[in-house]
Amino acid sequence: MCAKASKSRSDGGMGGKTDLDRVVAYVPTELKKELEQWAEAEERSVSWLVAKLIDRALQQRRERGTLPGEDGFVLAFTKTGPGKTAIEQTG
């Protein structure tokens, strides 16, 4: 998984105006499909869903009182076959 961030200002499109930062993440195809299905079931965009998942994860981290790098939380991605990736939490 790879991500980059930039500042975005949108005055058009479905999302309307926003001063939110843009984060681009590259995920395996199967994860993208699952996120799309979940977002559709919630009648939301994938972007909204991912933002909420990130927010929830950061809230939980803050509740534990840990700073980045202190809790030993690491995600490991392992290619398990054609089009298949396993994700494990370590630490």
C-alpha cells in the first residue's frame, strides 16, 4: 500500500466545496472492490468511508494514549497468490 497527500480545493463535482487535504492510497484490487461494496451499501462514497475508517483508527490510537511509533502497531502485506494479498497486524 502506498499513499501520498496534497491540499485540495474543489468547487464542483458531487463532493461540492472542500478544504480537506487529499490522500491518495494504492490498495489491492480485492480491497478496493470490498470498499466499493461497503460504500454502496452505506450510500456513501469510498472516499467518505475510508476517511471515517481512518478517523476511527486514529481515535482509538489516541484513546490508548500512544503516539505514532510508540504502540508497535504495524500492518504487514503479503502477496499470497495472483490477485490475493494477506494483511496482518503485528505488534
